[in-house]
Amino acid sequence: MSVWKLKWHKLTHWEYWPLWAIYYPLFPVWLYYSIKARSFFFFNAANPSMKHGGMAMVSKMEIYNMIPQQYIPKTVFIAKDETSENALERILGSNIEFPFIAKPDIGIKAFGVDKIHTKAEFKSYLLRTPSHFLVQELIPFTKELGIFYVRKPGADKGKITGMVSKEFLSVIGDGKSTIEQLIKKNPRSHLQLKALDQKLGDELNIVLTKGEKFVLVPFGSHTRGARFVDITHKLNADLEQVIDAICSQMNEFHYGRLDVLYNSFEELCEGKNFCVIEINGAGGEATHIYDPKHSLFFAWREITKHWGFMNEVSILNHKKGHSYLSFRGGRAMLREHHALEAQIRLV
């Protein structure tokens, strides 16, 4: 696929647009909610138990400590200045075996998330990562779901407001094309070629047998090429009860998205064979908007609707005594966030 065709594809598919192009037109809506709350950074009160309400610069380890431990992967916190020998001793001592997942403790759009297969790969990751990070056991489930959850302060139950199935970036062999040639046939994977070249190297020259599936990126991240499919229509009372049972055990958690690995949707609805691999607070998007079938207008409607939920939750929590973030504090948070993102992108 030519460079011009790729550029045209990005231009005509809003899901690839930069975030500012999607969110800046909605600034008047944010301003309206800020006036209602009497604070531009009202989101700080959305989840009082999370730093900045979970908007940005939040330690994932702190969030994992909030989640009932039976629902999360085995996780070890690794300090940036820790030696690889000492870190590996702690990891293996926690019954986490190779391969495992490494990711920044303060994460941004799945940048810096990697699957580690050997001691040499781990040492390399530790040397190049700019910050503290987490190591987690590899969960065997191959399906991922993003579930957005909202619960008003004082309410007995919360509700699910959107669900997205995440299809990992993959190629299917035809018996004659190399992996690189297969990648170039699909704009979604072609747009990831530079990063895939750095990661896969000579593996790009492998010819897959006909029908053979090769997962290029084993993470359900839109920025890493995953395809998002809106399955909100599959929501049912059993699943809502499962998710509400988890979230209601988390102190002062009212608004955010759970990312879940699971074996089958039926088992998930029964509360079996699943694992919560991530929870995002105020900064979490209702990612079902990124289904390619949805228009930008649909996305804007869902974004503003969820801002409304967050605004209501924040105001109610503020009335209970939880503080908003000062304008000065909010600007400092954003500067810190952008600086860290620039570093993590290079990992």
C-alpha cells in the first residue's frame, strides 16, 4: 500500500486522528461542566481514592492494590534503579515465569508495554525504561473486553455504560506471502510497520502457511493497532452484577473503564475464567466509540455523555468533602503527563 493511500486512509477514518482533533471541538462542553462544578479540574473528585481521580500520573500499582486480589494478575513493582538480578529474583520468587508482561507503573496509551521472554530482554527493558514499572504474569486468556462503569456516590449499584471487544492486531497466512507483505495489505497493520519492524526484525520474512494466524501485537491497545468492536448490545444483568461486585469492593471508585481478559463471554457473565488487567479512572475513555462503524458524531455524543456522568459524580463527591484540583495543580499535572509520555513513547 502506497504512502499516499495510507495518508488518505488516516484522513478519512477519524479513529486515526490525533486526540486534539477529536477533543478540542468539545471544549465548550467541558467548559459548561466546569462552570457547573465551579472547577476546571473537577475530575479530581470523581474517584477520591485515586490520585487526580485517575485522570493522569496515577500509579497502576496503587490501583491494583485497590482491586480485590483474586481478580488481578500476579504483579511485582520494579523500581527504575533496581538491579536486574535483584528484580528477577523477586519476580521468579513471586511465581511469575517467562514469558511475562512488563509495563510502566504510570502508563499512557499502552506505550512501553512489552512481552518479555528472556533474562536478556528483561535487562534491556529495565535499562531503556525511563520510570518505575510493573511485571505481571502472562494471563492465558486470549479475548479482551473494555467495560465502562459508573456508580453515583451513595448508590447501591452501578451501571455499565459501554463495552468494547478488542481484536489483537494479527495477520493470516496465505502460504506464499511473508509476514511483512501481509502487513502491508491492511492499512491497520501497515500503519504499525515501523514499530513492528523494530520488534519482530527477521521474523517479518517468515512465510505463514495458509490459514495460519500470527498475532503481531498481543495487547488490546488502539494505539498499537487493535481493532475495537462495540458490543454494548450484549450487556446483560449477569455481567453487570459480576462487574458491580468487583467495583463495589473498591473504596471510592465511581467512574472508569475495566480492561478484562477472559476465556468466553458466557463464562465471564458467570464470573468465571477472567482477569482484570487494568482499571482506568477519570482518564479512561469509553473506547467503544472507536469501532470503525461509528461516526465522529456518535463519538462526540458518547464522550459528552460520559463527561456528564463524571461531572455529576464529581459534584456529589465534592459535596461530601472531596476536593477538586486547583488550576495550578491541574496545569502541573498536564505538564508532567506530557513530559512522561514523550519519554515512554521511546521505550
